[in-house]
Amino acid sequence: MEFKLKASKQEIPASIGGRVRYVRALHDDSISEMAEKIGVTPPTIRSWERGRTAPNIDYVSRIALAYNVSTAFLIGNIDYYKPLGGRFKLYSNN
């Protein structure tokens, strides 16, 4: 089953940083809350959202799991997401 995001296609940003901000905003999370969920610092999130840097594949995966969106949505291949189902806990390799 596919679910359309709340906003129209025209409102969905094209850049990965814009999509990170979009997903965060849909879940009403602050930058600090997102950073804590995926294991980075708030300045890292700000850098992604402003397009200065981009998350590597590990962090794209962490965002996808934390916010129940597909990696394909985050990188801009699709403008919809399929729920991943269930709840996931992210574990650090440290």
C-alpha cells in the first residue's frame, strides 16, 4: 500500500537537504530531536538542510528508519513513500 505525503508534489523539495527538512517538519521534530534520533549533532542536520553537505548512505538509512520513509524518497527518486512497517531501534556501532 502506498501513501501520499500530506503536501502536494509541488511542495516536495527536489534536494536531499530539502527532503530531510520536509520529513522533519512533517513529524514536528526540531533539529535537535532529529539529530538525537539518528545520532548526529544539530549543526550536521542544519548543514544538510541548507545544502552545504549531504548525508551519507548510513545517515540516509537512519533517517528513513527513524521517520518511516523510503531511502528512494529521501534521495529524490520517488515522491511518495511506502510504510516500512513496525518500529525500528537504531543501534550505534560504538
